[in-house]
Amino acid sequence: ALGNGPSLLDSSQLHPETRKDRVLAVKELLIELATNIKDVKCCDAATIGMGILCSMKNPVYHNTTVLIGSPGSTINLMGNTGGGMPGRKVDMNSMPQAKEGTLIGEILSNLKSCLDRRVETNVFYIPRFFQCLHGTPLPGPFAKIAEALLAERFEGGNTLKMPCMKLLSSQIKDRQRSGLDDRDFINLMLYITKLSVPAFHSLLGRGSEAAEMFMSLMEYALPKFPSGTVEQATMHLWEICHKDLIELKSVRCSIALITSFGRILEKARNGVSKKGRSIDMIAPVIISTLQKIVVDTLFPALCNTVKVPGMQTSLEGIHISVKDASSVWSAYNDCLCEVPLLVLRDKKFFLFDDCIDFKGICTNIAKVYLVSCFEAKRHSKAKSLMERSKAQAWISRQQLLIAAGEETVSTQLHSMRLSLFDIAHATSQDSSDIKRNVILHAFEVILVGGLSSISLEQLAVQVGFWWEYRSDDVRGTDDHNAWSHLSSIFARASCKSYEFSCLPPDGILEIVSMFLKDLPWKLCHLCRNLGISENIVNTCSRIITEYSDKAVSHHLLVNEYFSCLNTFVSCRMDSAS
């Protein structure tokens, strides 16, 4: 062939090695074929060929081939010894030739000039030219240029990482590409994904903005990866994020990656994008792989490295701020909500073991937090009622006096109390049937297990939140009695475990005591409206009798529980009379 024909961005151009005699020979052949009136198709094709030949221009010569990391350029480039792409050549002739006189032609011409001359100030101009190209579907050769420039580092530490990532982002995100596919850009993403951890850090930086953007782009790139590479790619990316969590206490990459996983699963569930446009089908193997990683890999890793909601620190003793820990768990919860409940039940994710070791308690408390978030997320309360009941039952069975005085047990009890607010906040608008079952179950636990469980504390906090969200038709005439303490302030503020986590254990205990002091009056009104007053009063009387018959010293909290039940019975008697 003599050269390249016209395309969307390229003008017709002769190859640099094309000789004049060869052009003349082709011209004579086309003239001869065009005058052959016997074969109309051949005549038409020859005429079109002559038009293309007439539009071809002489080649544009470039004398420089840029070698990333070469020391001979104007700018002092520093080779990327730990990265994945040292010594990669970028042939400037590989850049597409835009039509002369067009805006994109001017942009590409200036961009080539910057890359050819290698002037130090061009590091400030190149990002501007890249930004001008964001709205344009670019052909494949730009992926190679972006790949090489990612590893570039100039004097003073200036890099082109973010401009390259933004250009890559504009080409990968879901949009019409005017007939140009994005395989070269997707292949670049896959190539970077396969880099070793040190090479990835060297290329994009550790916990950097560029690395965070790369993780965010997985939402669009991962579904286009070959299915056989997805599991290895996702596990490797999580390894990179996990190292940032442990060594840098940086959560930005982890949040970006977890969010990408959640959005992929959301698209798979909805079948359409957020803007209402139809999207490409996501391979079932990709969906199942992400579900497996979210449940089996991310959850244990987060429990170990990011402190569980309500805990003072993580299992591995890694100290991450409350705000960052809250952001990570919030992102994980949003992602987990996109995993079908049937999958979670098959994997027995919400199985609450009656364990007394610290790790098991932390894991269960994390599950309680996630269950409480489920109530407010996609899964309806009817669907997640089983998981919510398991969480409440586990909390109510926890004993107050297990090895009292030990620091670890005190921490566990503090965390359990914090988790009470998560469940109560999420279930504050329960139906009457659910309220009735929760109250009856709480008193059954107390009757069987005694007053040493925290079941009464759980009921007090739950009733306090119910009271704030009750409907007008269940308000009693003696409401002023139920407002004698400050529990309503915390319930009305919809406080959750993260809001209370900065308080010491004594402060949390004081807040729970406020709910206990308000419990008798509020519970009396609720039981009367639910039609279970007689049942609860009889159960309370049995508990009080058993407590009074035991001639042993009790914990101060147990005495407070006993006083609360006595007040409830007295309140019920007064209202009945």
C-alpha cells in the first residue's frame, strides 16, 4: 500500500518509504481501469481510488523517538527501576494524524510538539492538552502514550500520573465511542493490574490520588476483563489496598475499590445504569467472583485491620481514625447490600456463634452493625427480618457478669452496648407485630437467663427509639411521665455507635441508664397499646420473685434492673386502677 486512507481523525498520508516511481505506476493503473467501461464496478472502484490518491499528502517526518527514562533528553528523567515499564519506547509517529485545520488537529499538533521538544516547562502544558482530549473518543495508540508517560518523572518530582489517569478515565467510562472500541485502554488497565505490588506503587504511588482513581475505574474496566483473569486481578488489587491499610493507615484506595465492586454488583442487579441507559451484560462468573471476594475475603480482612463499629481498636491493633473507619465500613455495607440474601444465607454469613473469645465477639459485633444497616438499605425489612432477629437474640444472650473486672470483657461489653444503638436506630419504625415479638422474647430471655444478661438494656434502648417514632394514635395521657429523663434526646437525634464511640465506657453506661429509667413508663404505654400488658406483668412478677428469694449480693446494675422492673409493675398497677 502507498499509505493510509482517511479515517475519523486521520487524513490520507503517504508512507515515508513510498517512492515516486511507485506512485506514478499506481496512477497509470488506476487511469487504465477507470476507462474500462465494460466492467462498471471496476471502473467505479478505480475512480474512488484516484480520489484517495489525489487527497494523499506527503508524510510528516519526526526525527526523535522518545525513550522513557533515557538520560539524553532536555529534562533529567529518572528511570523507573521498581516499576513495570522501564525502557519502553514511544514512537511519536504512532500518534494519529488529525485532519488539518480542525480543532483536534491543532491540539494533537501542539501535544506532539511538547513531547518532541522535551522542554521542562512542557510538564505544565501537556496536562492541558490532555484535558482538551477528554471529550473525544481516542484511537488505540494513545493508550501506549499514556502508559509510557505514567512512568515519567521530571525534576522537582513533577509527574504526569494524574493527567494520564484522567485521560484514561475519559476513555474507559461507559459512553458511546463513535465506532472506536476501547480494548487498548482496557488492556492497559489489565496490564497495570498484573504488576507486582512494588511495581504498582512505583508507577502510581502509594495511597496516591492516581492510585485511588485507578481503583475507581475498576467499576468500568473490570466487567470488560477476560472472565478468567477477574479473580486474580481483584485479589491482587485488594492486596495492594490492604497493604495501604496496614502500612500507611490510608483508606482511600480501599474505599474506591470496594465502591467499584458494589457498583458492578448493583449494575448486574438492575440491568441498567444509574442514568437509565441499558448497559452491557456482565458475565455471571464475574458476578459470582465478586460476591465470593466481598463475603469471604473482604469481611475478615476488614475485621482484622479496620476497627469494628463500636470497638476501640482493630484485632491487629491498627489505629485508624473513627471517621476513616466509618467510611470504610459504610462503603463495605453498601457493597454487601448488593449481594443477594440467598447467597449470604448459603455462606452462613449472618451466623452468630456463642463465642466468648475477643475475635469472635468483634466479628459478631461487626455483623450486628451490618444487619442494622441492611434494615435501612435495599433489602426490605421483611426479607432481612431473619438476620435482624438473629442479631438481637445474640445480643440479648450476652451476660453482664462474665469474668467481671477483666479489661477485655469490659471492652466487649462496651462494644455490645454501642451496638444496641445501631439495631434500635435501624428498627425504630417496626410494625406492631414485630414490637410485640421483641418485647415477649426479651422477657423470656430474662426469665430463663436471669437479670445478669443485657437483654433489659437492649429492650430499654429499643423502646426508647420506638417511642420517638410512634404514631399519634398510641400516645398516652401520661406522656409527661415518660419524658422525665434524657433518653428521648439521644433517640430523637438518631445516634448510632460511631457517634458514641468517642465516649468512655462509663459515659455509655450513663446514657443506657437514662433509657433504663425511662423504660417503665414507656413500656407500660406500649404494652397497653399492643395488648400484652397482663402477659408482661405476670412475667415480671415471676422474675422479681425469683430475684428476691436469692439471698446473694448482686451487681449494682442487676439491682438497677430489678428496680426498673418493680417500677414497671407499679406503673402498670397505677394505670389499671
